[in-house]
Amino acid sequence: MSTVGKVIKCKAAVLWEAHKPFTIEDIEVAPPKAHEVRIKMVATGVCRSDDHVISGSLVTALPAVLGHEGAGIVESVGEGVTCVKPGDKVIPLFSPQCGKCRICKHPESNFCCQSTLTQSQGTLLDGTTRFSCKGKPIHNFISTSTFSQYTVVDDMAVVKIDGASPLDKVCLIGCGFSTGYGSAVKVAKVTPGSTCAVFGLGGVGLSVIIGCKAAGAARIIAVDINKDKFAKAKELGATECINPQDYSKPIQEVLQEMTDGGVDFSFEVIGRLDTITSALLSSHPACGVSVIVGVPPNSQSLSINPMLLLMGRTWKGAIFGGFKSKDSVPKLVADFMAKKFPLDPLITHVLPFEKINEAFDLLRTGKSIRTVLTF
Ligand code: PAD
Ligand code: ZN
Ligand code: ZN
């Protein structure tokens, strides 16, 4: 029986309040309105940014359906949708590309003016949500809300991908892989023969390493306080691995000594102010580029001596690896299908969607890289 135009009753993981586990609820998902797309989710990764909401370091309206690293199949489309049709395999885009705004027309930038990332109202573009539970509206999360059997997204926040692609793997292209890889190849523009330092070896940091290696870096120094992450970092291209806890001096001094004054490219892929500073200081003061990838705690600031930049250093950051999402995601999926980069090493666990709280425990205890939840 067709579900088109009808409310769908299904399961979703609802976060009712911060610092609490998810509860699997029966929710109602209203049909897509004009320029919206309803998607049957097939798989979703678990990213630290979702956990930042639970810990309170990333603020969004609650209760909400979180999740932003998913892949699924279009169930139905609202009026005026031309970019996808029912049955298409798609990836929802937490960093949308409206195609019309100043930034979408800018040759380099990717942070579309329609992005909801820096707002926290938790709705679709029209200011409302299609989710409800027990008669109460449930908020969306950054254009995606993938922790649900069905989700509705704006058509600027979804893209069709190769129909042959394995959704339980390419879901990582929806966030972690693309963010890390793009931070190296597109944001930093790592050069052949260069020296890189990557702080934080989660799914995103390891994807930075994949990008540094693809760009031809000669040395890739991986930095983490969890040494269990080192084997995978080496497998993916790290040439050295260091643990700041093994040294009595600050890790930036260790890196400066190891690299004749500082690395060419450093990446902070944790989301802490102290490591953002360490990464900056470990880049060479005259020629270094330091990229912030980790999402820092809400409303916190750093005080920096401008002299640190005056000698020529570059300090930058980006969302989604600087990629324009609609243009890049299908190409990245095609590159994965052509075996230009791996995703399997990043997926350490696959669990049924209902075990979502277990997946977050694995992330918090440092035991997983990416857990993929399947529906
Ligand atoms: P993760 O938790 O899997 O990895 C973080 C790693 O950092 C772990 O291996 C930790 O052991 C390590 N770590 C923690 N504290 C320290 C420390 N003091 N020194 C050294 N290492 C440490 O996270 P992830 O890979 O999913 O995400 C990493 C960050 O990137 C996180 O802040 C997330 O919110 C952010 C992110 N940003 C974007 C973006 O578009 N900019 C996209 C996706 C994720
Ligand atoms: Zn993410
Ligand atoms: Zn735009």
C-alpha cells in the first residue's frame, strides 16, 4: 500500500533533553511539503557532533531527532521537487547547497546562506517540523535528522547518488569522511612532500589522514591521547604517532622540534580550545597552515596574540571539508565506487538502529571509530 501523501508511523530515536540517553519512540512523519523530500533511511553513522548535542556543547532545540551522516531511499517528494524522485538512493546534506545565494555562487566557499547550522531552531526551511511524537512536535537537526526510519528534508539538503552504491558504507560521505578528506585536500590544500600533523584520530581525523596521504604528504604525524587509535592511523597513512601524555613539555614544542620549526599543515579534529591552540602553534610561524575541523564548545573564545599570524601563518576552518555538498557528494561516492579511497577501515561497528545508545557508549569510551546503525 502506498504511503505517498500519508502520515507515516515509524520508529525514531528521540533526544528529549541533553545529558540523557535516546529513547526509541513511535513517531509520526508528515508528508513532504513543496520542495521537501521524504526519505526512508537505510543506514546512518554516529558522529561526535551528535554527541556534542547530548553533552550540551552544541546547542539545538530539543526534543529532536538527531543524526546527520545517513543514506537512504526517496519515499516521496513534495510539489516542485526536480532533483530526486521516489526510489532514488540519496544522501541528506547537513551543509546544504541552495545554488542561488552569494556563497553558493562563490567559487571557493561552501557555507550556503540557507544553512541552519549556526541557528538552533531545529526546523525545516519553512520554520516547522514534520515529526511529532505523543502529540508533541519534535525538532529537526541540521537539515537531516537521520536517526529515524523516515525523515523529511528540504530539497536543497539532499542529493542523488549512484544507484549501485552500498548505503551502509557511503553514509560516511554524508559527514565524517568528506569533512576530514576535504579539510586536507580542499581547505588546507596539502602539497606533495609536505609535513602534516593531525590532532584527534576519530572518524574525521583519520579521514584527514587519508586526504593528506592522497595529496602526497611526506610526513603525517598523528596525535591522540588514546594510543589504541595509532594502529588504524598508521594503516591509513600516518608516518608517526605521538601521545601528548608521553611528554613533559607541550606537544607543540615536541612537534616544532620534530619538524624544523613547525609542520606545513596542522589539523585540529577534536573540538577543544587547548588543542586548537596547540595545533596552531605546531604549524610553522612563517609558512604553516592550521585548520580547525573540530566543533568547539558553544560560546567559548580563545585569546590569541596576533603576532602568531603576522609572520605569515594561516589559520582557517571549514564545515564539511569545504565541499559544496550537492556538487561534491555524488562525485565522492563515484570515487569510492572507483576504489580511490577506502571507507571500510573507518567502520569498526555495525549495529541495528535500536542499539543507538550502545553506539554512543562505544564512541565515548574510545572503542569505536564509526558505528553504522542499520534500519
Ligand atoms: P571522535 O570523538 O571519534 O574523535 C576525537 C578523537 O580525539 C578521539 O580519538 C580522542 O581520543 C581524541 N582526543 C580527545 N581529547 C584529546 C586531546 N586532549 N588530545 C589529543 N586527542 C584527543 O570524533 P569525530 O572524529 O567524530 O569528530 C571530531 C571533531 O570533528 C568533533 O569535534 C566533531 O564535532 C567535529 C566535526 N566537525 C565537522 C565539520 O564540518 N567541521 C564535521 C564532523 C565532525
Ligand atoms: Zn558529523
Ligand atoms: Zn546557498
